[in-house]
Amino acid sequence: MFSEPFANHRNQDAYDDKRDFAAKPGAAVLSLLLPQPGERILDVGCGTGDLMAEIAAAGAIPTGIDLSEEMVRRARQKYPELNIQAADACHYRTDIRFDAVVSNAALHWIKDAAAVARTIWLALREDGRFVAEFAGSGNVAVLTDAMEQVLEEHGYAWAGRNPWYFPTIGEYASLLEQTGFRVTLAQHFDRPTPLKGNTGVRDWLDKFADYFFPDVTSADQASIYRAIEAKVKPYLGREDQWVADTSRLRIVAVKKPA
């Protein structure tokens, strides 16, 4: 989605998985955003445009940005009437001042959080609002801890594999305050997410294989997957299903006058 290796170049499978983990397109953020007719609203990490369509249906005027040209192409196909641009949220600049900026299930893909916070601050008018939901500290920790242990047991270094930014509530609220926002709502909550079928963990690992296992040989991969499943089963296994240990941050902030 954005400019750094791993963190900001989602493949389509990873995006689809992200959407599986997210609430139906932006229901929670929309209830906090409350878009009004005529408002200009920027969607950061707009993906294939579903949240933008909901904003437009409320009478607001959305603009969407996403680094992935494939996402933008698909969004334009689905919603040709919407303003959707391929752009890097770390460096996006515009002369338009938006009434609100929104982001759903995207900011955990951007490791340079300070740059994105600055982009959002610059894009907003004074007293404009920022509403976001994304993965927070502890998200899929059981899975990533198991991957780290098993990969290192098989001789693969863990450093550089994790593509995500999962801040604590204090870290992210402090970042926004330092950028010039007044944080009016900050929630960090667990939302366990069912994975489909008996192969749920393996399917999840396959979705993110480009990030976590690009150098793993085919001979090692099967045994690594089995070992990961064994490690997470006491925590994530149910009778006929796996349940991922997902958690989320939900944020509302207001741009303070300069």
C-alpha cells in the first residue's frame, strides 16, 4: 500500500486476508465518522473503494488514495464515478483541505507512522477530524511468535520478515498528539477472528508467505507449517476451526488550530 519494502507493497492475497479480518467495510469507522452531505473526506488506504462508496452514499465527496496500482485499477472499475488515486500516504500532498480523513484496516501496513500522521494533519482543515481503525499491539501475536520460533529453529533468521506496524494505544495517541492532534477517542480491544475450516492456519500462512517465507525451501515449508500449527493449537484451536488472536485500535482525533 505504501513505500517501504514488505510493509507497503501488499499482494492481492494479503489484501483479501486483511479484508477478512476487518469488519464489513468500515461499519465501525463510519459510525464514528458520520459523513455529512457536501463534506470532503480523504480515505487513506482505500483499497478497492468500498468504504468510499459508503461515504459517497451519505452525500459526502470522497477522495481515495492507495499505493497499489492494482487496487486503484480495481476500485476505478467498481466505482468509476469516484476520485481514486495511486499515491503514497507517506508523501501525499494536496492543496485541498479535507473536512475529515478516514482509514480502515490499512494503517498497520505503514511502518512510517509519523510520516502518515503528518500527511493526514496537513490534509485536514483546522478542527477537521481523523477517524481510523487498524490492527494494534498484540495482533496475531500467537501466530507471529510461533513463526519466529519455528523459523529460527529451522535456521532462518526472523529479522526483516514482519511487515506490520502494531502500536500500543499510548504509542499511537502520543504520536498523534506530537503531530498536532487532540485525541478524543482511543480504544484498544481484542476481536478474535475465525479462520475458515481445518486448514485455517495453513491458509493464513499461505496468504502471507511472500512476507514471512520468501526464502524458505519447499522441502522445509511443509515441516515449518506443521510445527507452527502445533505451537498455536493450544491457544487458537477449536473443535473444527481455528480462531486468530486479532486486536484492533480505534482512534478519533481532531486537528488543533496552528
